[in-house]
Amino acid sequence: MLSHRLRCLPEWVPDVALDALVLLVAGACLFWGLGGPPIRDNNEALYADIAWAMARGGSWIIPHLDGVPYIEKPPLLYWLMALSFKAFGVGTWQARLPDALAAWLISAGCIAYGRHLGARVAGRFAALVSGTALGLVLIARTILFDPLMLLLWLSALALTVLGVHQRRRGWLRAAAVPLALATLTKGPEALLLLGLIAVLQLLWAPGAWTRAALLRFYLDPWAIALFVLLVAPWHLAALHEQPGFAWFYFINETIMRFLGRRIPDDYHAGPWWYYGPRLLIGFFQWSALLALLAWRSPRLQGQSGADLALDSARWARNAALVLTVFFSMAGNKGAYYLLPVVPLVAWWLGIKLQLAADQEVLPRLLPWLGGGAALFGVFAAVLGGVSLMPAVQAYWRQIGLPQAQFALLPALIGGVALLGLLAGALLASGRLQAGLLALGLSGVVMVGFATELDIAKTADTSQKQVAATLHAVLPGGAAMFSWQTFEDHDASLLLYGWRPLRVIDSTSADLWFGCRHAPQASICVGPQALVQARAQGQAVAVWVARSRLSSFLRSGLAFGLMRLNFRDSVVFYSPRRTHSTAPLPENPSPLP
């Protein structure tokens, strides 16, 4: 068994203090300024609106987006966001809290797992990389299903490894719980991926098991029963309550999405090497150090099944390879699909680092790790020099980098470069923990800048400012319309107080299923709905993306409406109510 013998900080610094420092740095990356940037017009607005509807008394079985069914994903993330709204109020940080907390718990879980396996250096290393790697952190600070699914899926994998190594069915049955919850977070993908990894492990490296015995172990009836008991109720309820659920959820959303044939076509495609550069961004400041650690650290030698820590590293390495190949083969691609690779690689290499410490070869390894950290520092310094070139400065102004954030760039890049070089110097001098923490702190600096930049670019990513203007010029209960578009354009209007948002001649993929299965909701409407609202004397507003402005003007619907110009949109409106036959309900208060 690997043992913890390494001391690279003063003797009086206990292990628990080192663990606390790692979790503090990870917490700063994940929670600092979480509610600063507004709710964005992409998936954030969609998922937050669904949770808001649940918190306000909507269905907890069938998620509803803008009043119509939305069944692309299971409900666990929505449930947690709705509970967050109920506990802390409706707001941006409350909506993002479940994902950020899940990512932080991954770091805490790495530390706990390392302690259980007697590999504390490995656990602390994996926790620090997972909690500060720039790509993972930025995704975890966004409302997506993947961070929560990752926490639960990694928990199921870790418990499965314990069960297989110790031949204890209790661990396997315990794994069924987070696996079921992962399935309730993002669908059958969680079960499929863990099953694929387990089967490949059975075929390639069963260890001391015979393949038949390991297969019987996997198919433990109590583990299967527990999984089904947790997963089945919601799926059966959804099948009963929502027509069309089985085809859309199981076939269209799972199989057809993987094949790149989902209806409607709202997926992102890419070449087979799509994930290569994105993994570099995912690891970011850790990339060079991890590459050198993989190259120069001791190999995972020893018979499979003889050492739990080594087995866990092999499982993590194999899982990272399987996931990379699997998603590279898929027709549908997204940068966040490979989120699990970051903690898996961090754990694999963390065990190799632990092995180097136990074999007393760490002094030969640390200069290489210092070189990897210093290389990142040099990269940041070079980037800083390039940013001072007039042509580069002109380009950043052209793409709209705000002046205040532009002025901060030299300090940001300089700070990150200094931390990288400091980490390199500390590692090269033999101070492992201090060097790793210094490199982790660069993540805090970069996330802080990214947060301020998101806030400054509110007009480009959210309708928060548009909604505030409309609340000032329109009475409560005004009929709000959007011209053809919805997701990635104006969906955040929902969270900032304009519900329902009726889409004229909708081209929305996200509303496609709901508008066909709940036509009575009248969310997807034709031009006549706007004409009728005006004829009834309602106050109205129509949000129009500038890219579709000409088609709206050609429709003639703008006649008689006033106009508000924004950066990427124009809102046509009429604030007065005349000939109204009944009072209209007030819109809910917007998010702060």
C-alpha cells in the first residue's frame, strides 16, 4: 500500500491544514463572485427558468420551459436549483450554486478518497488540479448538467473500484446510489459510460478475477434493484404524464444525438481531434506540469489487484482514454462532455506523484515539475508581451473588450506569470505543496478576471439591461414577444421578469417539442397574436435580433410601434393600454 511520507512544508503544518488550504483555494475559484455575471441567454436562462417554474409551484415531474414541456434532460439539477431558490431566494448565485458546490465536492472527495487509500499526496494533488483548472472551473460556474453529473458519476466509479478490489458487494451496492442520481441528472449516458468502462476493464484487466466471476460480481441483483428503485419512479411518472416522452427522451435525445441525427438539429459537430485543444484549455495552467509528470514519474508497476491505489490509478487512466475515444467518435460534440477527464487524469497522475514520493525519487522529479510550472509562467509572460503590440490591442478593442478590463490585462497577465514562475521555483527547490498551491492560485486570479469581464460584457451575453429598460417604459402585464429567436438570443428575458415570452414564427429547437405537445400554452405563435394583442389594447413589446431586423420590418408588424435600440437587438413597443376588456396579470419581479 502506498504510504504518505512526504513533508515539503514545515513539520508544524498538519495534513488537515494542507487539505484545508487546497479546499480554500478551490472554493475561491468556484464561489468567488458567482452571482456577479448576469444569467446568460444560453442554457443558463433555459435551465434557471425551468427551476424557477418548479419553485413557483409548477410540475416537478415534467420540466417546463416558458410554460411548455422540456424533456431533454432528467430533473435532478432542476430540483436542486428550485430548492436553492426556495432556501435563498431567486437570483443568479442561487441558480449556479448546485453546480459550483458539486465541483467543490469533487475536490473534497479526492482528498477523502486519498486518505482512505493511504495516498494523501495523490488526493490533495487531484483535488487542487480539479478545483483550479481553468476550463473545468469556468464550466462549473455555469448552469449545466455536467458538473453535478460528474460528481455523482465519479463517486460511482470510485465505489466500484473499491468493490472490485476488495471483492465487497457492499461497495458496489453503494455505487448504485450515485449512479442512479447521475442518471437522474443527465440521462442514460451515465449508466452507459460506467458500464462501458467496467466491461472494458473486465476484458482487458480483470486482475485476480476470472472474467466470469467479475461479470457475476457486476450483475449483483441487489445493486441492480437499488439502481432501478431510484431511477424508475421519475421515468415511469414522466412516461405516464407526458405524451411523446419515450421517443424523444430515450431515442431522439440519447441515441440520435450521439449519431448526430437528433431532431431538431441543435447539436455541435467537429472533427475527430475536436477535443485535443479543448482538453488543453480544460487543464490550462496545469497542462505542461501534467505532461511532464506523466513522462518522468514512475510507472504503475505491480500486479492488478495487489494494491488499491495503483488499481484506482489504472481505472482512472483507462476511463479517461475510453471517454476521450467515445466522445471523439460521437457526431454531437461539446467541450463540457469531456469534463470527467480532468479529475480522472489528475487522480492517475496524483498516484504517480505519490509513488515517486514513496520510492524516494521525488527529488529527481521535482525539477521537471518546476519546469512545467515555469513554462506556464513564461507562456503568460510572452502573452503579456504580445498583448502590448498595437495590432493586438486594436483587435481586442474591435471585438469589444471593455476599457476597464483592457486596462487590467497587464496586471492580470503579470500576476499569472509571476505565480507560474514562483511555482516553478518552489517546486525546483523541493517544496512540493507550496509550489502546487502557488500554481493553483493562478486559477483564482484568472477566474476573478473572467468574472469581471463577464459583468462588463453583460450587454453581449444577457438581456438584463434590456429587461431593466423595458420595465421602466412598460406597465406590468405587458405582452412580450420575440421575433423568431429564443435560445442563445433572448431567453434571459424570462428570468428578468418577462413571462411568458411568446415567440412569433419560432425557429427555436428548445421549444420544438413543447410547442407541439402543448399547443394550448400559446408560446409559439404566429404574427396574428401580436396583431390581436394590440387590437385588444394591451401594452406590447417585440424583441428582435439585429440579424433578423430586416425580416421583421418587411412583415409590417412594426407599424405604429416605438423603437428602442440596443447593441445586438431592437425592441419595438407600445406602452399604452386602450380598449382593454380585463386587467392583465403583473409580471413577476425581475432578478436583481
